[in-house]
Amino acid sequence: MISVEEARAMVLSGVSTLPTERVSLLEALGRVLAEDALSDIDVAPFDNTAMDGYAVRSEDTGGASEDTPVVLRVLDHIAAGSVPTHVLQPGTASRIMTGAPVPEGADAIVKIEDTEGLEAGGGAGGTVAIKRPATRGDHVRFRGEEVREGQVILSAGEVISPAAVGLLASTGNVVVSVHRRPRVAILPTGDELVDTDERPGPGKIRDSNSLSLAALVLAAGGIPVVHGIVRDDEATVRSAFLAAAADADVVVSSGGVSVGDFDFAPRVLAEIGSVTFHKVNMRPGGAQTYGVINGVPYFGLPGNPTSAYMGFEMFARPMLRLMQGISAIDRPVVRAVLAEGISKKPGRRQYLRARLEPITGRDDCVVFSVVLTGSQSSALMTAMHKANCLLVLPGDGREYPEGTIMDCLRIDVDESVGVLG
């Protein structure tokens, strides 16, 4: 039985990034950019106003106040999307709306709140009272202040966020090159399983692992390909595994990986591929099997729902991220205070489903307390559903009294965050 760290190292050694493809921006969300993206224009493309108000020559507004406003003649009314028709001369201004081009001669914007319309209501042909002096550049977004034409705006290797989608769109990158998402074949095994839309009869249970694992694949950025239930027959298992490996980047099965009479997965894997490991020193999910079928990575996960979930979280998820070019693969670690005592017997390392809650300590420093979320049975999923972390208990047996500082893996925070404290 090998350690979690040894198993992860075996799984992740030699993982190759998948080939690239060109996709639309919405399809690229959350994916890794494969080549630098350049801007085809300056951003902003022209000097424009960040406020509704009046474009002015700042030197004309010196000394302006509520009591002694400066009165300027209004030449123009410039809406967003229009083009100024006048050049500002001394003693003049142009009424201007947010996003509109700043007219030639103007070097600042006075907010509408700091003005009062006089003749013609302060519109074109009228006058306006300026009640506050302006400084050059006030409320002006200058051409190219964010990006210059030809500049790299996102580098290869960056993960495309919602903000990056907006930046790419504003710079003419409507289609981008990203690494392909891995196709993951999912095979539930077991004669005891029935489809999720079927009411289970005596001795039967619904196949929940298929959808749970499919959801985990989606959350990791992959494409789940759910196969039908594979019955406990060695020839059937062999055929199903080979077919899945022929059309996927990764194969994941659940069930049939222990030492029972009908646990065929490890035996079949050894016949049609290779077995890298079969047991991992962890709980839940010690019966983790990993190997290769015709060059395709294969994960044999336990049948108990939480054990399958844990195996995917620990081993398959980091592989899928690396395949997409994402370098961050370690869940953030938090040091948290036990809200209640825990006793552990000697044995395998345990990952308890738990919840972190912020507490305020001295000097208003936010720290966390951690409490278990329910029964830790590997056959039950409620505790996993309620958990936002995995409380890590080393293999040595001991008492952990209330108040002990413990390591917790955040499963609700992206790996790129790193260590949180």
C-alpha cells in the first residue's frame, strides 16, 4: 500500500498537455490560452469621458467655486458614439456624455454635479456655470491608457477568466487558441446497479456514481462521456474497458476494484494494459487502482460514492488540469481550529468531510474553526455535500482535543489560490 504522495507522483509523471484548438471566447472560458493574444487597436481607442458633464480647458476653470462660478459658452452636445464638431477655444465648453470622444482643445471633464446650466439649460448655444476648478486629465480616459495596438494582452499559459473574455473581446480576439479539453469515459460497474431513473428493487441500488463523476469531470474542465452500466462479467468488463479507451483521453470506472469474487477491474487491467498501483494508504478510498490501457490513463475507483469521489479528487482531477495546461494542481491548505475533539485509531491517513467557518480572533484576524459535517461513512454523500474542506488526520493514532490546529484542504477554492494560512 503506497502513500497518497507516491500515488499522485506516479499518476502525474509524464502527463502531456493536450493539443490545441481554436474556439470562440465563451467556449474558451476557464481554459488555458495556448498562444499570446495581441490587441489590434489602442484601448481606449480615443480620448473619451468617464463622466457625464462638460469638456473644458482646465485653465479656463481656475478659481471656480459655488460662490464665484466660471461661466463658459457651450459649443456642442456630444453623445456617446458621435463625433465632436467644434474645437474648444478659450472661454468655451462642450456638454458631453459618458464614453463620448473628448473634443480637440479640451483637457478635462467637469462632472454635471459641479455645474449649473444657464442659458438654453446649459445645452449647445447656451452657457454653463462651472462651480469647481478642473485639473488636466480629470475624468478623461486617454487613448491607449490600458493597451496599445500590437501589445500582448494575455500570455500563453494564462487561464481565461470572465474578465479576460471581456479584454479579449475589446481587442479583436474573437477566436483564440486553447488546449483541448480531455474526454473522460465513465463506466459504472456492478450487477447491483440500476439506472438513476429506475426505482431499485430488492438488492439493487441506483447508479449515482456516473453522474457524480461526470459532474466532477465538468468541474475539472473535462468532457464526460458516460457509458452504460457494466455488469459483473469478466469478458464484459474487458470489452467495455477496451471500447472506452479507444474513444477517450482518460477512462474512469467505479466499483469492482477490491478483492471480492466479482471485482474484475484489476485483473482485466493487468491483462489488457498495465497496473501502476492498486492500493493507497488513505481513507476513504484505499482501493484505488491506476494503470494504462493502450496508452490511455485508467482510474479504477471504489464503488462507495464518497470513496469514488475522493479518488477522483486526489488523483484524476490534478491529471485533467495538467492535460489542459493548468499548472496549479494542489488544493489550498488552511490551518483551522478543531471545534470538537476527534479520536483516531492507528492506520491509514484519513480525509474527513468537514466545514470551515470563519471566526474573529485577536486583532480582528480572521481564522477558521472546523467541524465535521456528518457521518463519515464512505457509502454516504451527505457529509461530502455539506463539506467545504477535507480535514486531514495523519496515520498515527491519537486524540485531537478541541482547539487543536489542523490542516484542511479547501475543496471549494480553486487550486491557483495556493496556501491560505
